[in-house]
Amino acid sequence: MAVYKRRYNSYTGSLTPAWSRFFVLTRFAFVDLFKSRFFVLLLILCIVPCLLSAGYIFVANNKTVQLLMQLRSGDFFVVENQYFIVIMIIQAEAAFLLNCWVGPVLIAGDLTNGALPLFLSRPFSRVDYVLGKLAVLGLLLSAVTWIPCLLLFSLQSGLAHDGWIWSHLWMILPMVLCSAIWILMLSLLSLAVSAWVKLRIVATGVIFIIFFIPAGLGEMFNHIMGTYWGALLNFSYMFRIILERGFRDPYRLLDLSGRNEIPVAAAWSALMVVCLLSLVILNARLRARETVRG
Amino acid sequence: MMTPTIELDGLEVQLGGRTILHGLTGVLKSRAIGLLGPNGAGKSTLINTLLGFHVPSRGSARMLGFNSHTSGKALRSLVGYMPENDAFISKMSGVRFVRYMAEISGLPSEQAMERAHEAFVYVGLGEARYRPVGTYSLGMKQLAKLAQAIAHGPKVLILDEPTNGMDPPARKRLIELIREIREASDICLLLSSHLLRDVEETCDEVLILRNGKIASICNLVEERRANRKFLELETLGAEATFTTALESIGCECAVFSSGRIKIVMPDGVEIREVFKVAADRGVQIRRMNHRRDSLEDIFLNAMEQTGAADGRL
């Protein structure tokens, strides 16, 4: 089908492996995302706390700099598990904001003008489609959560005394696991909203509503019933509980009116339920053809 | 033995609690198949079932030997699909959209880009390829849909109402393109339309649906060949000797007023022999027509028959 010949020819060349094709969606989405200056700015802002934190770790491990800056060494410069909890929480909130900007357009753009049948009429399943979109958020949110936190951990390991890394190696697991559940939940939730709501601003609003309205209702439930189980609807708080227990925080940095009594398994379950509900919505919405009942 | 293009074996499809396709059974062997039927006959449902979008509640559908349900992915790797409704990503430029689709079909990035450009130029949208698809006119969107359906070089091209919303020149151009694609390669074509002319101009075999049932399967090539045996003549001169001479070479003749004669020619007798007989008898042939048992006749006939069977007109 060469241009100058203007004649149709079938394709006889090589094909990419079927398993890798979902990544085409990811690649195209990233190209579109990086065309937006606002997105680039937002991404940089999300990484700023980690850069500041790197500076902090450097100062905390460098007595000369401390002396030069006339800073007194002491508890202020302790880089332990609580320090990483705080960094993880800041980065998780940054990931939430990034997700609110990126997530709502990922599927809506394909559904608005009925492009989904074009994807699904190819050797490409709905699972591939969701994986492709999920990878966009997964990579992006990883870049602002566990990856910079691991880099900070490496920096601290390099700068601290010899035994620090071995005595703190266990922190890598909660760092990755806690980030993974948070990223998975945020990604699936925003994809589900994107599959349901076509306008970006409305979809972003819906994500905020999903995070804050149930949390408020949960608080009301706690006050009325005199319990703490209503906090299960506060997803950010559930994440913090997982984080805190994962990082073996004996001081309960986040302890608020006894809600820390919620078992960590319940917190995990609450986030998993959100993931499952999002998958149910995606399953219902991502169809090549809609069936009209009746 | 050649694999049939489409095999339907008691195919029943239910959607939303309603039976849309009622036990379709048939084999279509031609390379270019037309799906005909009034609105709501089940054409798009059949296409969607062949693509694996709908699961048959009973029976099966096969395309080029692949079961649409159990071998859906393998089947879809052979297919280029142009849907009936709008299907595009509005903010993407035309060529990027086609490249995107070609890459999802498995083409490596460079080849996908190359073929996207070629496909766009081929369908006649070369000048508009860098514009966002959302800014295209309806006809251009149809052509962009065709470009994405052919860019990855499919073995089966499924076109669902391809000329919808196109003005006559654009429609003519699209039909020419479809015929070119069909003739330039070994691609199989499945074209669904309610426009008889589109199907007549591009297809060799027709599946006519009505109310989710097969009203008729008709091989247009054979029909056209058979039509060549029926002639209508308008003559001037010795009609009686002319018809006798024609009957002597095996033709069946019916004579009407004003020199009109209808002839059924036996196998082996060609039209030039009719001219020869006329010249020998000094008869002028003023007009000669093949019988026009067009697709329209076949379609109306199928509709009447199934209508009668259903107790409806």
C-alpha cells in the first residue's frame, strides 16, 4: 500500500508479542500527558517534597554542614521509621492529587466517541485495555511514591553509619506494599470514575466526593454509635493505619481518638473492597456493545 | 477444500432477555459477502457476534474456520472492523489515531506509522491526516474509520453500514475503494448495509436477514450468470421466421405485441448467435436487454416470502 502506488496490500511483516500490546496504550497516554505543561508542573511539584527530604537526610548525616549552618544536632535530625511514615504520607497525598488530574481522562476519551469497539475488535481484550490504562497510573504514581522513598532510603543508607541499612532493611517491604495498595486503589477508582463520567472536571469532583463524603459519614456514624468502625469509610486513614503498622510505629504517630484500634486486616480489606467495586464498575462499563434490556 | 468465509450453525443470540438472532444456519463461501435486511433485522448483532462481542446463547458462528466465541482472539487478529457508529478519538490527529490502532493490532511502531500514512493517502485523506479526527466531516470520519480498518492489513474486512451519512460522490468513491481493496488482494469482505446498491456493487454473495432469521442466501455471481440467459428483444421484421430459427437452435421464445420477444437461451448458445440468426432473416434488433432480476427483486422476494411465513405482508 505504498503512497505512490495508491494500492492496497496486506501486511506480511513481523508482529509484536501479544502480551506486550497493552503497553501501546500506556505509551500513547504518556505522550499525550507530557504535552500538558500543567501536568509536567504538577509532576515536578509532587517530587519537590522528596528533593527537600533528600536535603534533610544529607544535613542529618553531615555534622560539618550542621555546624556550618549553626544547627544543633539532636532529635530533629533523626531519620527513622517515623520519618519515612511522614514522607510516605506526603507522597501518598501528592499521588492522590496527580491521580485526580490524570485518571479521569484515561478512559473517558475513548468512550466519548465510541472508540472502544475499535480496541476490542482487535486481538486485544478488556483485560489488556484495563492493564494498559492501569499501567499509566501505576508508573506515574510509583514515580512519586515508593520509587523516591526507596531512593531516599538508599541515600540514608549510604550516608548513615555502617549498620543502619541492615537494621532498617525491613522498611523496604512496607514501603513497597503500602504504596502498592494505595496506587492500586487510586488507579482503579479513577479508572472506574473515568469509565462512568465523561467530563474531566466532574470526574475529578466525583473522586474527591468518594474520598471525603464517606469519610464524613463515617465520622458521623462514629459519633452517633460511639464506635470507631465508621473510620473504615475514610480511605486515607485506612492507608495511614496500614502504613503505621507496616512501619512498626510504637508511638502511634497518627493516633486519633482511639481509631487506631481498627485491625490492620480491616484496613486492608476496606481498601481491597474499593478495588473490587471499581473492577465491577469497569467490567460493567467497558463493553464493546451496550445491551438495552427489555 | 476451501474454508467457508462464514459458517452459521443454529446461531441464536439473546440480548437483554430478547432473542435477536433465531437459530441462523447457513454457509457463505464467497470472498465478498453482503449482509442485507431492514433496520432491526439483526445485521449488526450478527457482526458483533462474529467479532466475539456477543456470546451465542445457542449454536455457533465461524469465520474462516475460527469459532467466534472460543477462538475470538485468533479470529480478531485477522479482522479489520469499520463500525456503524462514530468510533474515533477526537483529540488525536488522523494519522496518529490510525497508527495507534495499527500498533494495537500488533504492528511494530515504525511499520504502524508507515502504514497509517499509506492508509490515509489511500482513502483520500492525505491532506487532512494531521488534523484532529474530531474536526473531520462525517464523510471524512467514515474514511478515517476505513483507514484504521485496513492499516494493519487484515484478512477479513468487516464494514458495518460504511456509506452512512455520505453524499453521492463520497459514497461512490468509498464503494470504488472497497472494490479496489477487494480486487487488489485476497481479502474477504463482509459488508452490512440496508442500501441494496452498495451490496450489489461490492459483493458476490448476500445473506438477507429479517426479524433475526435468514430470509435468503443468494449467490449474486450465479444469479448474474443465470440472468444472462434471459433476453428481451424489440425487433422489426419477420418475427415468425426469426422465432422459428431461434427455436431451431434450442431457444425458448415468447412473442408479444410490437415485435417484443422474450428468449430463454440454452447453455452453449451465445448472444452472437442470436444476432447471426437475425441477420440471416433480415430482422432488425432495435433493443436488447438482459433480464434485470436485480438484488432488489431478490430482496423484495425474500421479504415477501418471509413476511408470508410470518403471517405479515
